[in-house]
Amino acid sequence: MSEKVIVFDTTLRDGEQSPGASLTLREKVEIAHQLDKLGVDVIEAGFPISSPTQFDAVRRIGDEVSAVVAGLARALEPDIDAVRKALENTERYRIHTFMGTSDIHITQKFGSDRYGKNLAEKRKKIIEMACDAVAFAKTFSADVEFSPEDAGRTDIEYLIDVVEAVIAAGATTVNIPDTTGYTFPVEFGQKIAALKQRVSNIDEAIISVHCHNDLGLAVANSLTAISHGARQVECTMNGIGERAGNASLEEIVMALKV
């Protein structure tokens, strides 16, 4: 089982961010049932706090499928509580929380002095906030995933610190997103290998990857990450998603099969 690659489908969350891909509640539930039939391990059903429709879709899907259902939340207590409320009647669910960790994200999103007066202080605060979010999520579900957003452009030394800290706080899956579709396979593979080798508690969590296709490398980056120890891959049907899209579920699965 340690060599199993978990298929995490985010068609209903990231896929819906593709231009023109807005889905009705009925369509979301129908797609979720088809993903369940395909044998997808985890279905990310939506972002509950973002709208009542998203909340209702996550709740309905959680009630009707056998796969693990995940809801997305920023590293904020109201977001995490919204996932909990949407999925509280679901037998197996995951809270997936995230926050930016690249210097670009930190300086742009957390520019206020209340997060620190310089980059070093802000980095420290980000880790503290991430750990608080994971620990809070853990009070509701044993299955907690954390994503350091823009990990593809995050300094590796800092990324190691972040990953180690959130695992210690209770994260059971740590997702490494190439949020901007920026990295090349050799670079992305080296980043995953460094985490496997240098994060002291990495064996306590599953490394996941979530790659975007801006340079046409989402599938290549995902497969390279798997070859370096990632054991969850986040993908969408037909590779739909924000901007140029995500890694394609069918291409990932068939590449692994072949």
C-alpha cells in the first residue's frame, strides 16, 4: 500500500475555475457519481465558504459518494468551520487548507506589518498561522491536507521548514502545488526529492502534487514527482482548470498503467 498512488480529483473545485466551466448543483453531483464509479480515491467537491451553492454541493456530494470527499479552506477558522459544517454528516471527509509560502505571495498577500515587519518575520508568522489552521482542522477530522500555495516558487529551505511544521501540527497529506505552472520536471523532481530526504517527519504524511499546465508540463511534472516519492496526484478530467488547466486525470492514470 505504501506504493499506491492516490488519485485526488479536483474537477469540481479547480476544474470549475476554468473559463466557461461553471456547473449547476445537479451537474456537480452527477460528475461526482461518475468519478466515484471510476474509482477516484478523493473528490475535492468545492470551496464551501465561497458561496451557498458551493456549500450545498459539497454537502450533497458528501452524502452521496463512497470516495473520500474534500472541501477547500483558506488557513482561516471560518473557512475550516464551513468545511466541517458541510461535511459533518459524511463518514470520511478531508479538510484541505492552504496559504501562500513563496516570497511573492508572502510580500503581496501579507504585506501588513501585523504579519511582521520584514520577510523573516513574515515567514515565521506564516508557519505559525499554517500550524494553527492544521491543528484547528484536526479537531474536526483526522484527515487533514495542507498546501503551501506557490510551492513551485518557494525557497526550498523555507519549504522544508513549512512542511516539517505542518506535519508536526497534524497534517496527514502535504500537497506541493506548482500553482503558476512555472517549474520544469527536473526542478520539480529535485524539490520533491529534497522534501523526502530532508524533512525529518516526512514518513508521517503523504506527499501530494498539484501541477498547472501553463507551460504544458503538468502531467510531466506530476509523473516526475511520483518517481521521486509523491504518492498522491491532484488532477482533473480532461485537464480542465484555471488558466491553461491542471494535470489530466486520464493521462496520469494511463501513463502509470503503461
